Amino acid sequence: MNKSLKSEIPLHLMILPGFIIIFIYSYVPMVGIVMAFQNYIPVKGILGSDWVGLDNFKYIISLPDTLQVLWNTVYIAILKIIMGLIAPICTALLLNEVRKQLFKRAIQTVVYLPHFLSWVILGGILIDLLSPSQGLVNQFLMFLGFEPVFFLGDNKWFPYTLMISDTWKEFGFSMIIYLAAISGINPSLYEAAVIDGANHWRRAWHITLPGMRPIIVLLVTLSLGSVLNAGFEQVFILYSPQVYESGDIIDTMVYRIGLINSQYSIATAVGLFKSVVSLILVGTSYWLAYRLANYRIF
């Protein structure tokens, strides 16, 4: 046996449990995809249920809410992608100008902390903060003379509530990536700009942002694969029947159809449709990342 290959055997054995777990929980359940083409009955199982071909997909298309759910999913996901790009970049640029390291690290910790909290915890906090009567946000609005807003029960406000709360939770993680990109910029460029009389904004516009361009392009292109992932956990915790019109997404639709209404074949068909579209988007995003940012998986 090749000596180098023999020395790598312990490393392969270390990752073997991970491969086994992925195979059991990710690949074995893919057998259930066949339910999308059956009239699945739990008592009969996959082997005994009748084959119906594409009837489940035709039924999905005929549902009056399907297009609205698809639009909600794409709209909410795009809002999150846009704000998830703008907020961390702006914060990273501002923190880059801070010279007191203690203050800078304190801010990083504060904005990074929500990333580690689950939506179960944050959802309870947001429900209390955004309550139309007793919530702190609406009390502040009424103090300023505005009418209270039902953020979690008004179809006009609910998508933006999802966008802002998701950005608040996750932008600290992306900010650290952008700060790492800024740290890789040659300091002599800033020194030359100072000698030429460039102020902070000029240096940020002409040096910092161009230096961050590769990582910005990379993260934007990779985010295209998440266009159909609007965040099931967040939406499931925060939404209610009042905002189904603007807040119902593909994942929550699958949950209601499959687990609540026990229409397993229909739910599997919706999930399969989403998976196929997501696969196309992920492939496109990696191709764009390779073309625009020279990104390679290995």
C-alpha cells in the first residue's frame, strides 16, 4: 500500500461517522421522493400505494394559493438577501474606522450574539416587543404621536418585519467576513490616500469597497441558491392565519399540507419542486461565483 495513503487512513476513519450520518439522514430519506408520484396511504406504504404520475403536481398548480406562496417565498428571500448584504457591509465600513479596539470588539460581540440564539427565543422576544398594545416599539411610536402598528398581524408590514428581524439576527456573522476582507487590504494604499488628502469617505469608496469586491461578489452569487429558502423557523414562529396572504412560504405550506392535513403525497410533490428549483439555482450560483469571483469548491 502507498505509504502516503496508509498515513491518511486514520483521517478517513475520523470522517467516516460523518459520512454515515449524512447517508442515513440525507440520502436514505430520498427514497420517499417516490411519494410525490403516488397516492400515498400510510397503511399501504410506498410499495402498496397507487401510482398517479404527475397528478399531484397538477393539483398543486391548480391550487389558488400556489402562485401567492411562491411569490411570498421569493419576495421575502430577496428582501433578506438585499438587507443581508447592505447592513453588514455598512457596519464593517463603520467599524473599520473605529480606532479604540476595546470599543470595537464590544460592538462586534453585541451584534454577533443574536446569531447564536434560536428563533424560538428571539421569536418570543419579538412577539413581546412588537405587541400592538403593550409592545415597547408601539409604545415608543405612540409616544411620538403615531398610531400603533400590528407588525405581526398586518400583511403590509409582516414581510418587512421578517426582513428586519432576520437581518438583526444574522448580519453580525457576515460583518466579520467583511472585516476579514478589509484586514487583507494593503495598508500602504491608505497611507498614499492620506498623503493625497483623501478623507475617510474617499478612502472607503476608492480603497475599502474595491478591496472588498471579490468577497461581496462571491457572497451575493452564492446567496442566489437561497432564493427559495425564506426561513421556515422564523416564519413558522412569527406568522399566523392573519398574515398567510403575505407570509405563507413554500416550507410552511409543505408543513401544513403534510403534517397537519396528512396529505403526504402533495407535500412531497411541493418539496420536490422546491428541491429541483433550488438545485438549479445553487448550480447557477456556483457557476457565477466561479466566473465572477474565481471561486472553486476544491
